[in-house]
Amino acid sequence: MGILYLVSTPIGNLEDLSPRALRILRQAALIAAEDTRHSGILLKHFEIKTPLTSYFEHNKISKLDRILEALAIGDVALISDAGTPAINDPGYELVQAALAAGFDVHPVPGASAPIAALTVSGLPTDSFLYLGYLPHKSGDRRKAVGQVSSLPYTLIFLESPHRIVNSLEDLLAVLGDRRICVAREMTKLYEEFWRGTVSGAVGYFQTKDPRGEFTLVIEGQKNEGSACWTESELLAAIKQNLESGSSAKEISSALAVSSGWNKKEVYALINKNK
């Protein structure tokens, strides 16, 4: 029986592929890749000739039997387009199926964008919460962020370049002006780390043409007792949310958690100041 290896691949710099990862990829009977064309470039660079099969979001269930059959014969290496498989990439279902079928599953650690950004952010690293990509719609974003706004953990999100400014504005509206590190194009030629406050990040990226994938590392809620926002602070946040087009229900749900006000009180203030 073979072993399923979850092999981390570089998020940019090819030198980050470990010697062990190279050995596993060369010795495996099969490599399951999120995008065979993308991974083919990596494998060609390192002269790895192991057979490839696709394993991505839309075939990850239908391919399970094929990969389990391969595991019955030899080792299989799972790779994603970049970083660690199963972290915001396909892999969870395959790991679950392999374990249920009695196969061993081993990690081959390496690059991971959330961890890389966290370690250089300058924010607390002892406890953090990784939440993947922010929702596409502003209302959904604010609701999701509002659910974790009172937690003391450092928060980590992923975002695409065409939504980065809108997402930063939503983070400012829900979380307030916390410290943030915005990581872009990590380990690549145009690598950038912007550190400051959320409001500063909004102003900075509004003047840019954002490119590349973004990782956002944001300060958790400070433990400063149970002090609520002042009414003027809450009204300012309500105004900004209303200007974005969010509904009173969405705003009251998002702001109730972060402001310390009761949801009904927030809703009443919204209707009073429309």
C-alpha cells in the first residue's frame, strides 16, 4: 500500500522547494495536481517526470476512486498551485477518503502564505485565526468579519487584487482602525509588505494599481475591558456602512459585535439617522 503525501510547493521563489519534496515528487507513482499545466512548469524546471493527474475543485470528488486505486499500487503526491495542499486548496476530501480506506497520509511541509505573512507582520503570533478568502459581496464580508471582530486573536485573510480596497474599507468599518500588515507577491520579484493601520492601508492602496494575491494580517481585539464605542463612534461607522449600500440588518449584525452595543440599539440608531 502506498502513502499519500501532501507536498508543499513554492508560493513564488522556486528555491523554496525542499530537497525532501523533490525526492517525494520524483519517487511517487503519481502526482495529483490542482492545475496540471501550472504544475507542469514546476516539474519541468526540476526535471521531474512522474505521471500527473488533475485534482481540482470541480473534479475532487469524482477523482477520489482513481487516486485511491493509485494508492493501492504506490505512493501518491498531492500538490496545489502554490503553498500547502488542503489549505484553501483541494485536499481535505482526499485526505479523509485515504484515511478511511486505511492509507497513511504524511505531510511534506514547506511554503504557506498565511504563515509566511504572519511571521513577518509584527503582530502577535502566539494565537491567530486563519479564515481564508473574504466573501465577495460587501454585506457578506462585513457579516463574516463582524462574527470574529471581538476575538483577541490575530486575524488572517486572503484577498484578490480587484477587491482589496473595498475589503480594506469594510474591515475599517467593522473592526475599526487596527494595526495591519498587507503582504503582496510574497517571495516574488515585486514582494511587498505594507505595515500600518487599516485606514492607512485604504489610502495607500487607493493610489495604486493593486496586483498579485494579498494576505491580510490584522490585529485582534485588544483586551481593554468591556468598554463600548461612544455613540459618535458608532454613528460614524453606521454612516460609512450606509454609504457602501449595506442594509440596516447587515449593518446592525456586523456592528453589534465590534461596538459592544445591543443589535436592536444599533438598528434603531440606523433608522434614526438614515
